[in-house]
Amino acid sequence: MRAAGTRRSGPASASASASASAIEGYLAQARADLDRVAPDALATEVRDGAVVIDIRPSEQRERDGSLPGAVVVDRNVLEWRLDPTSPHRLPLASGADIRYVLVCNEGYSSSLAAATLRRLGLGRATDLEGGYRAWAAMVARQER
């Protein structure tokens, strides 16, 4: 499931600029190898064995709600907790072949984090398109 691309240039951008900023280029590069997951495909990923990792700060989780079934891992320790060679890994981080789907608030920092995990050898790591907000909006539409 490769995404067609993002529609916004960044979380704080109001309009597209004539040239991309450094972070936009870095984000595009990070996403180039990710097979990002659409919100409506997340349940299928989980059913197929993926582990959902919520990297949002506690303030966002408290304000917006939790993601059912997700494992909460603070972004600042993510690599240590998921690297199967780390002495600080979580018990679930038992191998490099685990499919991790990272979730942040809007799908920006999770893309960068997933790319970092891939550089550590976790080649199936990816993220959720649009992050928690896109997932929550999808759930709200389904409940109407």
C-alpha cells in the first residue's frame, strides 16, 4: 500500500511555496521507501500481525484519546525500545521482521521515525497516513 503522496506541505504551512523547505525535502526522502498505511487499512494490518505504536506525547493522547490496541512508546526512546539488539528493548521487539505501524498526531513525525527504524534494520516499519487525526476522522465518519 504505497501512498500517492501528501496533500499538505507541512503541519504549519498555510500554502505551498515555490521551493520546498529543507524539512519538506527530508520528509519526502524519508517517505520514499515507506509503504504508508491508510487509516481504513489499519485494522487489516493489525489482523495480519502488525504492531501499532503510538508515539504521540501524553498531552495529545490525553486531549484526543487513545488508539485502541496501540502500544505507547515515547518518541524520545523509540529506537531503544524497538531495536531487537538493544538491552532496553520492549519484550515485543523480538526481531527485525516485525511490522510496526507508527502513529503520531498528523503523520509527519511518524514518517521520520519509521525511516529511522528502517535505517536500524527494521525494514517493515512504516507509519499511518494522516496520523491519529486521520484515523479518528475516519472512525467519526463511520459512526455517523
